[in-house]
Amino acid sequence: MQARFAASEDAGFVVPELDDVWMYLGSGPTLDDYATVGNGLIFNGRTRPNARWTIRDATAVAGELGFANVDPHLQIYSLPTLKKLNLDPAGLQCLASRRPTGQPQVLLNYAPVARKPWKLKATLDKEGHALTSRFSAIRPKNGGPSALYLWAILNSPVANAFAYDMLGKRDILVGTMRKMPLPPHSPTHEAAIEQAATRYRQLAVRVVPAEDSTPGLFNSGTPHAASAPTNAEVKDALLAMDAAVLRAYALPVRLERRLLDVFQRGRAQGRRLHTFGDYFPANFKSLVPLHKFISAGYRASTVDQVAARMKPDGTSAGTAALRAAAEAFGGDD
């Protein structure tokens, strides 16, 4: 333990809440291995000539289309409001690589969207616009996984727990996020994550969430069409995306549950689309990987489902025996 604190000059004496999780993932790849992570454009301050503009409405003739701020009700499946940005080098501290590229990238909020664990709100920009320093740009490296894959990872409970654990109430620093662990390279897992991410995005964009605070994962809203998906369908798609990401990380089930429990303590309000519920029911003690817990096979095999098939006496000693067995064998899967 002492060697860890002495490993670098900036090492701190605060042990992260999920230190065992990050220790387990510490030998794997990081975000920096698969993507470039950098701040957005920074405009000159007092030294900027008075006549030089910085940000205008998207309808302005001059300037380049880009993103300036995180909208208050931005959702992870949508994009911030486009603006016109002045990319004249004379008005910028540093252009870096935040000019428009025309290539897909992930926009990550620089200021946390909440003090609670869901601090990140990553959005997918398929056209590679310019952006200000209110965002960080995550751009896939050649030969690495896609921007869609990175978008799913950065919106996952792993990324949010990492930011919450390592940064606390501070801004989402690029230097810290570069060190975020990523799953080992696996075409199979990457394809599964992209498939789950695509399904979630396709369903979520067809629902317009209301701005009230009605309890539940999504508040009722005006659908785009009569065939709009239900809240339950969108929730299932979101959970499936999280499950695909967690399965790729291959954490031991006890560590996966410890990570997900960070979002179980009444601290997880404000996730993605208004309020996101707990991953597991209250008082659920069995250690089951999320991908298995949400599967139809597992749901059909729960004690209540089995008891329902043991008609007519669903409250008999047989049901009690089933519950006792479930408790006895509720360890690692």
C-alpha cells in the first residue's frame, strides 16, 4: 500500500471507494489507449480584440458550426444546440485539435451534470464539429473501437463510477479520464455493445420526455408516433447496453455488484432521461451479473415465478423451501 502512494508525486492519501474495482482493472487498457482525449477551444480573454466575436446563433453567416454549451435538458442520445464558433486563430488561446474533422467523436461534459454518481453525459457527434472548452472531445484512434462503442462506455456505470470516485465534485478532467479503464479488446464484446447501443438510441429518440419530476425511469411524454416505444422498452434497452458493457469488463460478480451498488443508495437521481431506477430490487442479496439478472431465462426462474407454477398452493411449505434454497445458494454465479 505504501508503495502505491509513493508511485508518483501527485499521488494522494485518499483511497477511492471502489479501489478494489480499479485495482482489478488496472492491468487492462485505458481510454488513452483507444482514443485521443482533449479539451475544447478556449477563446482569448481580456486580450481579445473588442471587435472579435466568439459564439453566435447557428443562423449567422460567418463562423463554423459547433457546440458551445451543455444544454440544461441534454439527453445522451441527442446533441447540444449547434452554434457558430469563430475559429480565427487570433481569437483563440490554442486551436489544438478541436477544429471540425468530419469524423465521428464523443462529446463529454467538462462540468459534472450532478454531484451524485451520474456525473457524465456523453453524446455522439457523427459529423465531428468544433467544440468549446465546455466539452472534451473523445476521438477514436486508428484501428481502435468505434465512436459508438466509446459513447456506450462513457455513459456506462463504470465510467460514471470512475469519475465519481476519482474526481468527486470537481470538473471532468481530461488527464483523469485518459486513465479510465476500458475492457480488453474483443470483437465479440464490441459488436454486442454496438448492437445494444444502436437499439437503445433508436428507441430513445422516438420518445419525448416531459420536464416534470414524475417518479420513474422516464416521465411520460409526447411520442413522435402512435408506435412509439413504451418506457419499459426503453428502460430494457438501456439496461441491456449497460449489461453488455459490464460483461465486456468481466469483473468478478462481487466487484460488479459493489460498483452497481454505488447507484443504489438514493444517490443516482438524474441519470440520462430524468430519474433512473435502481439496478436491483431493494433487499435483493443474491450475487448475479447484470446481464444474467435482466435475461428472460433468469426472470422466469426466480422463486416467485417457480412458485406461481406450483399451483394451487403457492403459499405452501414448498414455496418456503424454494426461498430457503435461494438464500442458501445466493453466492457468486
